[in-house]
Amino acid sequence: MPLLGECQFSISGKITDVETGMPLIGATIVIENTTIVAISDKEGNYVINNVGNGMMDIKVTYIGFKEEIKTVNVTANIGLD
């Protein structure tokens, strides 16, 4: 568990349908092996604040779509699409 002083970054992005480009409202974004979760808004946007540094897997799920997992190395604020 990172110390509070190490939780200084954010991960943000926009979840969209690859084929149509339409935002996916209510997609679930999880940092694997944690209880940190975000839900995409009506425009498909999400933000996870107070993220520590290091390697982590970000999993996105949405009903009717294949889940996607992306491994990121957090050393600064990250924008993912």
C-alpha cells in the first residue's frame, strides 16, 4: 500500500466503442488487485485520482464488450484512450 505522499498522480481517459467512436457510458475501470474503481460518465470520460507510482494493470469492462487490460507504468499523470 503506497504512503499518502506517494499518491500524487491521476489516470484519466475516455472509453469509446472502437467501431462507432460513441462513448460507453457506465464502463467500469479498475486498477487490478486494488479496490480502486471509476465509472465512465455520459461522455465516456473517467478520472482516477491519488494513484501511486509504479506498474499497474488497468482493466475496463462494459456489458456486451470484451474486457480490455492495459499495463501502465505510472510516473506522472497519464491519459489513456
